[in-house]
Amino acid sequence: MKMNEKIEIMLGRKRLRKTDFADSVGITYRAFANYMNGSRHPRADILNKMARELDMTPEFLTDDTQDIELTIEERFIKRVCASGNDPAEAMKFLSQSRGLFAGNSLSDDNKQALIDCLIEIFLDSRKDEGTENDKNEETVSI
């Protein structure tokens, strides 16, 4: 995993904006952008500050053979991005869901009922896709 990917992940986890991160390590946003796009590499002192701010070692940050283990949510967002869908909508859904489950507004029984409902919606959508695929196959075979 490249350094810029690790930084992106950690900024997301820490809910830090890129401009705020650049300020916190004493560099301009332009310098930070150059590091992120690979056109420049940070000096050792800046790399140390960046690593410290992200709770990792400079060695880990710059070692492309070492990966950050993604959370299930990060893997989901990565998958959404790879499929060409809007990650903002997916992140909004995850945030709302997290709020429902983390808050005390739903009892454990109601949380389980919500999960059961979502599973049923998912399974129904899969069934509809199968029916749609069957119709398309019939149309093609005629």
C-alpha cells in the first residue's frame, strides 16, 4: 500500500481534513498535495511529524509492502468506489446506520428487527434481479 493511500485512510479515521493535517505538520497544502501525488517526497523531519500525527512510524508509512488493515466499512467504501458508485451516499448511509445502532434510541430487539428488515429488503432485491435477469435471458433467446 502506497504512502498516500495510508495517509488517506488515516485522515478518514481521524476525521481530519487535508488542509488541517498539512497545517498540523507545518507544511503548505500545496506541499502536502505534492507528497500525495508522488511528485515530491517529504524531508525526514516532515515525514516524522506526519507519521506521529497519524499514529504510525515513518518506516511503516513509507514501506509500500506493508498495508493498513481496512475496517469493514472502509472495505465497503472501497468496493463502492471501485464499482463506480457514489461513495458519499454510501458513507451517509453508514453514518446514519451507525447513529441508529450506537444511540440509545432503539432497543436491542428493535435493532435486531432493523437488521432482519434490511436482510429481507436485500434478499427481495436479489430475487427481483434474478427475475429481471430471467426476463432478459428470455428476450435474448427468442
